[in-house]
Amino acid sequence: MKALFIALSALLGFSSCHAQNTERQNETPAAHNGKALVVFFSHAGDNYAVGNVEVGNTKIVADYITEMTGADQFEIVTHKYDGMAYTPLTRLAQQEAQDGELPPYEGTVPDLSRYDTIFVGGPIWWGTYPRVMFTFFKQNDLNGKTIIPFVTHEGSGLASTVDDVKAAYPRATVTQGFAIYGHEVRTGKAKVEKWLKGLGY
């Protein structure tokens, strides 16, 4: 039965086998005396539940965060998945996860020493962030900073993202994080605002 749950949930949004709360706040508001940066990957094109979209679900949330906090942004961009239909993309994401692949991304990361707080966002692909996010984790040191994970998903909540960020940056302060359904982001600005207010923004 557990295996059946895993198989079904994988088809419905690259998710883990149990649903979690779709929006969560950390118990202690994050310290954010300095400048904040939003680092995120977002997939435009064919997405589960919302169809073919020009702006990815996670980018919409990242833009809300920037608007409400004044944070800078760095979008992790890779063209590896451009034009892929949903089902082939899920298969590729699964293979990447199994292989521990670290796909390259484009652009130059801003000077991270300027930032005390880093929002880290992406969709849930096979139980965590897309593998290109792990490329960023491997190449950039966020230890000593406050890291605030956020995700878009279709049933898996935060999945293992918080634990994975903690593993990548054991000397960072990692908050509980925030999760929102991808199909809700276009009308869910108030949920993001409520979460950020809980963090003291």
C-alpha cells in the first residue's frame, strides 16, 4: 500500500507520499536586519494543474516576496527543460534525482556577502527542489545566514526541502519554510503576505 501511495503521488506533482500543510510559518520570526535575496528556480511551460504557463508558479511567489520585502532576486535559469511536456519532464526529474545530477545554470550570482537573509524557492520535483537548485547549493556558501525555504507544489507540501537545505548549510539558521499549491499562486498573494508578516516583514 505504501508503494502504491508513492507511485500515485509521483504522478501528481513529483511529490512525496503524504500531503503536508500547504502554508507554514516558522515558530520564531527570522532575523532580517540586513538586505535579503530571493534565490529561486521556476519552471514555465507545461505545469501540472495550471497547464502551459508563460510565468512559472514559483516566480510568481518570488515576485510577491520581492514586492513585499524589498529583497533582491537571483533566478536560477537553465534551458534544459524548455518545451518539455509534463510527463517527460517528470521522468527526467526522476532520473536526475536518482543519478544525483547537478545541471548547470546561467548567470552570475550576486555578491552574497551583501545579504543576511536568503529566501530559497522552487517547485517540488520528486520530493525536494529540482536538481539545478542543488548545483547552486554546492557552488555557493550560505552558512552563517538566515535561510527561508519556500516551495510551490501540488500535494507534497515542503517535502524534504527544509532538511535538504539544513544538510547543505549546517551552520545556517534555516526556518520552517512556506509551501503553497501551484494552482493557488495567481490568487494567493494574501497567503504569502500573511506568511511574511509572521516573519516580521
